Amino acid sequence: MQELPLNLPEGSRKEVMTYLEPFMLNEMSEYLKPVEEMWQPADFLPDSSRDTFFEEVKELQESAKELSYDLVAVLVGDTITEEALPTYESWLTMVEDVDKNEQGGWMKWVRAWTAEENRHGDLLNKYLYLSGRIDMRQFEMSTQYLIQDGFDIGTGADPYRNFIYTSFQELATNVSHRRVSGLSKKSGDKLLAKMCGVIASDEARHAKAYMSFISKAITVDPSEVMIAFEDMMRKKIVMPAQFLREAGEPQGEAFAHFSDAAQRLGVYTALDYVDILKELNSEWKIDQVTGLNDKGEKARDYLLKLPDRLARLADRMKVPEKDYKFKWIY
């Protein structure tokens, strides 16, 4: 049953975020596991303390040789995106109208989320290093550039827009890592498939948490949440690695080529973008929300019609067939 909207002035967020605070603490226990029960990168990687270490590395490299060029490029782009974690954490700590008390629900969530995400880059980085297929200096320079350049994702410091963005983005990264896992398995690299699979599972859990924050907010401030959702979709959800570049190249150029490779492989496509929007519309029961003002109703109409319009555009899109040679890959 939908709760009664709070009596809020237009644009207000603070009262809603205070209301959500205990909910965030509760959601942490549901969607975040105890550290002792979580996987760690060492669970998957060759153990340098064992006599079989070099043999294990050789096996890893033999499997990695079978990965296609585009798949390696996508894996590198995904890894650099994960490695830019400092940007994402600093962005989340700047959200307005949340309690910044270190023991409050929001800051505890941000730290726990960051700690889980940190394992992703650690694991994939070490895999790429051991694979022998990557120019690690070029890879590391791109990572440094991406953290240094930051990003502009259109959310500002608004908590609603931030939660909508993270809901969408976590679903998108789940799709990407899951597809890379499947393609790796088909190529015979079972280790990489397993790695990307556990990362995809993390992203799915995180998406559920962020979606639950919005589900709760929409029960008490429906119009403002709906308007924020419409605004984010009008701007288009941009990926956090939108400024990805290689050394000596313009900002964002590597991201464009990385995106082309992902589309060619079917790792993440324009139709996936549409499917995620549909999933969010369904998860938040956009068509059933009550108590909307005029702006909220117009926002809802836009959101319900948008998937079909985007699907028509996606059908007309052409993916560049020309391969691009990345500086990251030998």
C-alpha cells in the first residue's frame, strides 16, 4: 500500500532523506554481506606463495590468448571504469540533504558500497596484469586520466537524481559484466567467466538497494521523484567512463571506441538501455503511482512512452564495423 505523501514544499529533500535514514541502515543488512562471508580477489587469482604459481599463471595466459580483441578491449574499459572508484565515492559523499554523520545511514552505506566495489577493480586489474596481453602502463595512464578528469553525469547533488542514476548504472554494469562472463566462457576462459560472474552478482545486489531507496522515496514524495526521473531520462543516462581516453588522445575518444566494441559484441547495446528503463518503470510501478501534481503527471506520461520511442531509434542504429587499435592491448 502506498504511504501518504509527506507535506513537503516543492523541491524539498531533507525531510524525505531523514525519513529514509533508518531504512538505509536496514537495507544494508539485506543487500550487503559481512566481510568474512564475501569473496576476495585472492580467491580467484594464482597464489604466489605456492610452488605451482608460475604454472597457474601460464594456464591463465593460455586461456587469455583465446579472447577476441574486442572482448579484451571491453574488459579493459570495464576494468578502468571500476578502477575510477575514488571519483564515485567522492561524488556520493557530496549528495545534499543527507545526514553526513559518519555513523548515519547514508555514510555507512557509502563506505560499505565502496568497500564492496573496491574488490572489482583489484581483481580485474590483477587478471589483466597476469594475462600478458595488456600494456599496463597505457592502461594505468588511462585510469589516472579518468580519475583526474572526473565525470559530469547530470545529477548535481540531488539525492533523487543520484539514486535514479545509480539504480540505472548498477543494472547496466550487471549486464556488461554478465555478458563478458558468458563470452569468456565460450572462449574457454573459465576463470575470467567466474570473475565477471561474481562481479555481476555484486552489481545486481547494489542495484536492488538503490532501487529500493527510490521505491521508498516515491511513496512519500511522488511528484518530485517522478520529475527527477524524467529529467535524468531526458538528459540521457551517461556512463561513468564517458571521459575515458588514452594517453595523447582527446577526452572521451577511447570511450566511444570502447562503446562500439561493446555494441559489436552485444555486451551492452542501445536495446539494453531501453530494457533497463522498462525494468525501472516496472520496479517503481510508475503507472500506478498516485498523488501526483500536474508536473508529476506529465513526467509520468513521458516516462511511460519513452521505451517505445527509444526502441525505434535503437533499431535504426548502425554499429561501426571498423576495428580500432587500442594502445592498451599488445
